[in-house]
Amino acid sequence: MARYQVMPRHDEYTDDSIFDGRIRCLQHSSGYRFSLDAVLLANFISIRPAEKILDLGCGNGIVALILAYRWPSCQLTGLEIQPELVKLARENVAQNNWQERIKILQGDLRQIDKSITAGQFDWVVSNPPYRKAGTGRMNIAPEQMVARHETMADVASVVRAAVWALKTRGRAAFIYPAVRGATVLYELKKQGLEPKKMQTVYSYPGSSATLLLIETVKGGGEELSILPPFYIYRTPGGEYSPEMAAYYRP
């Protein structure tokens, strides 16, 4: 099963689509490109009508695009530090005709007070940089390096920005590698985002956990629900699981 359709644009971009063409997303041919992490995150949360959502480190805007499609009444803001990705995200918003529902801002989440008024959002979502700077295989392309490694935003700064942006009792959702779960949970509780729902993501049955999806509440009480495991594939190198395939259906 194809993950998404790819239509060549020119040497710098591809024009991709998901949900049978209902969402189009320009991406740089080399540099940052969205992965299934964004699809997992965007499908993890449930939103009430007309809620306001902030995507921290929105990249090319894919999470906001999926949320706008899935939840027709929500209002979205994306914050991104890299100018070329900001430009691309704005193009993606325009080509999907969601200018009235999605706003893309250029800014540094470490200085979120310069871009976002405190306490105005019902939801914050983030697919943040995963790896510590200087660890693992560093991506050569600058866009990929900033998106994947904590060169410009670490766990603490992402959580701090979410706390700033959220209303009291507002919710935030994150996706992180399972191996960093202890660090993430510690930082969330330390800064006042109480974990409420968590799901472990596996490549396939019998594999080790790869990702954690975590939903939190600002100022919430202590009560954590562990959801059933989520499998991306049926077998190693095989088809998507029924649950993952459903995430790509219109």
C-alpha cells in the first residue's frame, strides 16, 4: 500500500498527496520531509469543536493540514524557526485553501513569548527534534539536522513553550522515541504537564517499542491511561497494520 502519492514538481520540490489527494503537501526533494511520525501524532488526539491548536516546530505544515482535514471547525497556528520551511508551510496552507483556518508564524519556540500570547490555546502538538545534539548519525542537510537533532530546541524548551501557550487545563500531545521516555515524562511532570494518556508504538508485533505518543493536561491531576500497543506494520517489511492503514484513509 502506498504511503502517499508523489507527483514531481521540479528539482527542488515534490508535490505529494494523502487521503486520496484531499491533502496536497509540497516537500523539499532534499532536506526535511515528513514521516509517519507526523501522521501518528495528528491521528492520536481528539478535539472539541472550534478549539485552537498550536503546532510547535510545524515544519512544512503537515500535522496542521491533517488536523484541519480531520477536524473541520478547529483553528490552527504553526510555529517554525526555519524560513524556508515557513515559506513552504504557507504554500501548503494556500494550495489546500485553508488560509482562514491555519496561520503559519516564523519564530523560535525557545523565545515563544515573542510570537505567541500566553494561555491562548486549547491544544499544543509537537513532533520535536528527537536526538541530542552530537549523538547518533547527524543529518548533513541543515533542515534535517534542525528537525531531527536538538541543535535549536531540546525536550525542556519544547515543554516550556507548550506550557506558555496553553490555557489552564489545556492539552498537549507529543511523539518521542521510546528510549527517551523517562526523560520526557520527567520533564513533563516537572513543568506542570501531567501525562494523561500514553500509547507505545511498535514497528510490528514482536519488535521492540520505537515511539511513545503522550497526551498531557496543563495543571491536571495524576491519572495515566496506557492504551493498547500500536503496530505500524503487520510483519517486518510487510503491509501496514489495519490501524495504520486507517490513518491514511479519507
